[in-house]
Amino acid sequence: MAKGQAVEIDLQSVTKEYAGSSVPAVENFSLTIPAGEIVVFVGPSGCGKTTTMRMINRLVRPTSGRILIGGEDAAEMKPDVLRRHIGYVVQQAGLLPHLTVRQNIETVPKLLGWKRDRVAARSRELFELVGLDEQEFGGRYPRELSGGQQQRVGVARALAADPPILLMDEPFGALDPITRDRLQSELLKIQRRVRKTIVFVTHDIDEAIKLGDRVVVLKERSKIAQAGAPDEILAEPADRYVRAFIGGGAAVKRLHLVRVEDLDLEPYPSFTQAGGYEEIIREVGTGGLDYALLLDDQRRPQRWLHRDELQDRPTDPGAVGQAVQGVVMATTTLHDAMDEMLSSGTGVVPAVDDRGAYIGTVRLSQVTDALEETHHRTVADQSDAAPVRTLAEITGEIDRRDIEAERDRQAAAKAGDGA
Amino acid sequence: MTRTLLRLLATPAAIVVALVVLYWQVGEQTNSIAVSALAGPDATSAHAFSSNVITKIGEHLKLVGISAVFVLAIGVPLGIVLTRTRSRLISIPINGLFNAGQAAPVIGVLVLLVSIFDIKSWVPYVGLVLYAVLPVMRNTVEGIRNVDPGLIDAARGQGFSRRQVLTRVELPLAVPIILSGIRTSLVLLVGTATLATFINAGGLGDIINDGIKNQRDAVLLTGAVLAAALAVTIDWIAGIAERYLSPKGLRGERTA
Amino acid sequence: MRGPHRVRLPHVPVPPLASSFFTYVGDNSDSVLRLAWGHVWVVALSIGIAVVIGVLLGVLTYRSPLASSIALTVSGLFLTFPSFALLGILLAILGLGVTPVVIALVLYALLPIVSNTITGLREVDAVVLDSARGLGMSPVGRLIRVELPIAWPVILAGLRTATQLVVGIAAIAAYVNGPGLGRFIFSGLSQLGGANATNQVVVGTLGIIIIALVFDLLLSVVGRLTISKGIRA
């Protein structure tokens, strides 16, 4: 396997039977996972999705069928050697508790017999990649980290030897929603840099839609209910099972598919205190706007100042105006951006890059426009698609989501009885 | 079920085998002078040997039995008292005593007792009880401390008095651990009682000691194998008792 | 409630212990040190052998419930045997000397070590093991780099229990010509009533307690130095 180069994974009629069980855990599973893509297996617990994934690195040995990794039959490689070339991240990170963060990250390079300075250089890269400060965290032990930090280390460890493939088994399942969202976004950011073939297992359809280039919805015995791009699945659920699994709010879920950076960000007037007021007052005036954004010396958004407040030319602008309530990252999905706006109660939210520097603003109207756009794309050949709705309807839908999900579940249960 | 039964019967079967082998080995030599050294000046027959062996077993059991009663009568209440005090002033020195007591060689304690009090009939009991009371006391403390505080809270909430909480909640729940401490103590007692010979208190240690002194392996083995068999038997009986005396709801849980 | 009859302790003529004890130790410092050293040595040797055998037994059996229950039953059996009886049996087979003593001590030390090794290895988190497997560690690599280091605190606790046990039992070994401070106790016993009898017994007993405590301290220091900070209680 070429180092780093993503490879294709080809599962051919893979079956796993366990002794003492009459039905196979995985039955005749065939799927090609294209190189460099994130493929998400999503399904209810016990559907065999994890077993399917674990057959790729032979933690589970297939009863029959073949798995080709980059064209080579995985069964012909020594399992330990195979696994060293496939990154593996599990729920709760599975970090070795007796080793420091740095030692955990360096495990596989050391197993591969890398030279000391190469290992050190690589771990420096990895700390940077997953956004952990090496000085601060390198010497800590796993139990001294939060769940989110542990999972970052888990990802760094899996990527340590620059494997072409990354397997992730519900890695963010045990995290709180906010941390989970952030790590999902960061995983996408990392993937943009490293371009691995990633197989990701989850039971959370929202996570699947947010992360997957392709989403594979599985039912019992790891049968593929539907496989395709996320918007395909949202727009045209193959059957009632998939529809029920997607649950309510499909329209809003589509917002998962568009990222802040996909929009034309508005260059809302911004200034730093050092820059003085004259120019910004002029800029606000010519734009006919009410507010300007104050940045700190690293161009991070700080406060919104009204034009009247700007006229006063305050010596300490940090004391006037409104503190910025929330920011979104370039890689944030519109769904999360909308959440941010609704929770911060503003119609405009600043967007920032990896380092937190201001790159433009997102308006609520842009989000609703994007929502209509995704509809136009898919609404044509869909008889039962929801009509384009106003934002009020959509936000109402967020609250109604649970109710609808429940209704869908009942519908699915009924369908199940009939079958 | 059959597996438990097999396990239950494996121990006595092994003991019987060991005793048969012993009888067969030693039986051939019962008429030799090896025995006379043991059975006393006026007895030279196999009959005298076996009657002497039975006497020694009796002495051994008496040492163990009487000590066990005291161990129970002292160990459990003392353990309870220790859990009633929140004060570290008491628990720290007691813990220190536990540790030092465990480290103290029994034989040293026994000999020290006789060197202070001379050879008296009660001296060996004091030594045995001192030594064997520790596991019972410790397990009583541990068993009570292990009780889920939530349960105690719930009982208090229902209006149980402190004493009722102790007798109806804490003690019953601690029984398995206390029983396992008692089992450990009994085994210790059988072992320690073999040392009673050094302070002229009889028991199977006499036979072992005679064998060593007179370099008669047959005699030595008789005493040693019998003592070992006795220990294993008592451990086995205690194991069964442990299983059936535990409150039903707690059975099957592993106790350390 | 107090019973009417209180056990009355017999009048004890207190031997001039306090004054003469230190004199006795001073006068006999040579043999005290020599026998203390012998005690330490025989215990250390036995524990060393027992650790190798015990950990090996644990490692070989912990995956199989049947094998581990056999290992535990057998090593438990040895611990059940009265020490004097086991020493006697070994003596009958091997004759007087250090060998039967060391064998007896090893047999006594086995159970705590085997049982804690098995417990420790079994307690290793399955998720951790799975991820170690996923990283491509071989079974031996996993054992050495993951399982044993994580089980080490538990194994070490077993080692401490075993050492305490063996230090005490080594005292009896002196009776069958084993090395160690037990000699003082038996020599005191043989001269009961003699001038230095009590001194000798006290030297032996106290010495053994001290050795036990020193061993324990030493092993706790070993723990401090060898247990990863990431898993220390």
C-alpha cells in the first residue's frame, strides 16, 4: 500500500456468521468504497454495521466473501500488518490509559519501527492537525482529558502512520452535542487536508448526512436499504424504512449539506481599534448599514457597534456596543449556522477561518435562500415533497421534530407489522 | 448443576485419595519402631499408633473449635464497633495494628506468650485467637462498609433506627463477606494449631514434630498429611456453609 | 454490661526487658544482622521465583475460565495447607536444607500472585484492548505493552500480600534449618526460662515484623516508580 495515498475498498459478497446463531450478522454485503471519500454506514444498533466495518481491518474475520483493499485481497495480508496501515478510531477513543497522549499518538509509528526524529516530527504535525497544543497535552494521560480531547487524540493516533484508510466506529457517540458538532466539523476540515478513504459508522442520521460523501443506510443483517449521496437519500428515500430512519425535518436536514464557505459571504464592515474610526464611519454610511464589527488584533470578531456609537468615537470600544454572541466557521454547515443565529437571536453572524479570523458574515436570508435552492434541485420529480416554506415554518418544524419522528416511527412499526 | 456438584465432591474425593495413599504408605511401617517413638514408651502396636493419632486429631479440633468460638465472639462485634466510629483517631491505629498483626509471625507470638506467662493451658488459645481474629474483624468492617450507601439512606428514610439499619440492612448484606472472613480464619486456625506443639499444647503438630525430631518420615508424613487434610476439609465445609448461609438474594455473587 | 467475673491476669514478673533488650541486641548484633539478612534473602528469592511462576500461570490461564479456576484451586490448596505440615511433607521428600524452605515459601506466595494476575488481566477494558488490536499490535505485543502494564497495580498488590505472608512463614522454616530470624524464636523457646530467652524471642519476632514492614514499604516505592501515572489510583 502506498503511504498516505487513499485507496479504494471493495467488499464483495461479504458474509459473517457467528456460531450458535441461525441468522448471519452480515449477509452478502457488497459495496465499493471509492478512494478518498467518507462513506458513512448508518443504521439502528445491532444492524451489523460495526461488524461490517470491522471486517475491513479483520478484527472480524468474514465467513465468506472477499475484501479488496487497493486491489489487494485483505485476507492475504497478515492481520497485524494490515491493521497498522488502517487507522482505527472507536467510541470513547480507547486510548491506552497507562501511556501519555504523546506515547499514544506514537504507538503505531513505533510499531512500524520509525526512527526517533521521524516519530517526533510526525507527532508534532498530528498535534497541530487535531488542534491540540503539544506542550500542554503531550505529557498528559488520557484520564486527564475531556471526552472531546480524548477523541482528538484518538483521531491523531489513527492518522499517525499516515494510513490510506481510516475506520471510525461511532467515534463521537459519547460526546455532548456541542462537542460532537465541533469535532464533526473538524473531521471534515482534517479530511480536506489528508484525503483518506474513511469508513464511518454511526446510528445518527444527522451525523451521517453531515459527514458523508456517501451514506449507506443499513437494516438488519447489514442489508443495504439505500446507498447514495446524502441529498439523494434525503430527497428520494428508497422505501418507508429509509424514510422512517431519516425522520422528520428532511428539508432542514438538507441544510447539513451546504457549508458556510459555499455561500458568497458578505464583507460586512469591520475595523480594528488601531485603524481609527473615520474610514469605518464612512463605510457604514455609504453602505447604508446600521452596524460595524469590531475585531481584535488577530482579526477575531469582538463586538457589534451601532453607527451612533461609532459617531462617539469611543476610546474603549470594548465597553460599548454588543458583544458578538456566536461565530460560525467556514466549514460549519448551514444547519448549524442557522442554529447559531436562532440561539444568538441575531440575523447576522460572523464567519471565521481556522484561526478564528474574520472572513465575512452570514445572513439568515442567505440560509433560507439556500434552503429553497436545495428544494429546487430536488423538488421537481418528487410528488410528496414538502412545499417551500417560510423560515417560521421551518423553525417551528425544529420544535415539532420529535413529534414527527415519533409519528414516522409509528408508521414504520405499522409497515413492519404488515410485512 | 452437575458441574457444581462435581466441584463440591472433588475436594472430599481428593482428601480420601490422599488419606488412602497415606495409609498404604505408612501402614506397612506401623509395626516398626517408627511408631513406638510416637505412641509412647508402653505402646508398640499399630493399635496404639492409631489411637494416638485419633487423640491428636481430637486435641487439634479442640484447639480450633474453642478458638473459633472466641474469634467469632470477638471479631464480629469488634468489626461492627469499628464501623460505628467515624473518628480516624481510632481507625488509623487499628489499621496499623491490623498490618503489624499480619506481619507478626505466629510462632513468635506464641513463644512470646509462653515466655511471659509460662506454659498454661489457656496460652495457646490466646495466641490462636489473637491471630485468627484479624480476618473476621477486617471482613466485618469491609462487608459493612461495602453496603451501598443508597440502601442505608433508603432504610433511614423509611424510618429505620440506626440499630435497625444495622441489624436489618447492613449486617445481612455484609454476611457473605463476613463468612468468607470466618472461612479464612478457620483455615488459619487449623494451620496455627499445628504450631501449638511448640508450646506443649498438643495437636497434630506433635506427630509432625516427633517425625522431624526422630527422623521418621512415615510419622512426619502421617501428621503432615492429616493436618493438611483437616485444613482442606474444614475449608470445604466452610465453603459450603458460606454458600448456604448467605442471604438468598446475594448467593452466587463472588465474595473475595 | 460487665460480667461479675473478670478474667484476672496472673501476676507477671516483668523481666528486666527494657534495660537488657538493647544490650542483648548490641551484644549479638552480628548474628542478628546475619540472620536478618538470611531472612530477607530467602524471602526475596522465594518471592522472585513465585512472581515468575505466578505471573506466567496467570498469563497462561486468564483467558480460559476452566484453566484459571484450576490454577486458582491448586494454588489455593497450597495456601490452605498448614505451613508446618507443608514444610514437613517437603522435608520428608527433600531432606533438611534451604530447598524445601524455598519451595514451601514459593507455594505459599503463589495464590495471591496468580489470582491478582488473573483479576488484573481480566479487568483490562475491552475497548482499550480492541483499539490496541485495531492499531495492529500482535497478541504478545498487546500483552507486554498494554495488558500487563495496566494489570500491574493489581499484580503488585498481590505481590505485597504474598510477601507479607511469606515473611511470617519463613519464621517457622527456621525450625527445619531454614535461614532467618526464626532461629532466635526457636532458640528462645529451647531456653525458656533462661536469662535471654525472652530477649531472643523478642528480637526474632520484632525483627520479622520490621522486615515485613520494610518489604512492604519497598514494594510501595516500587509501585510509585513503576505504575503509570495514567492509571494510578
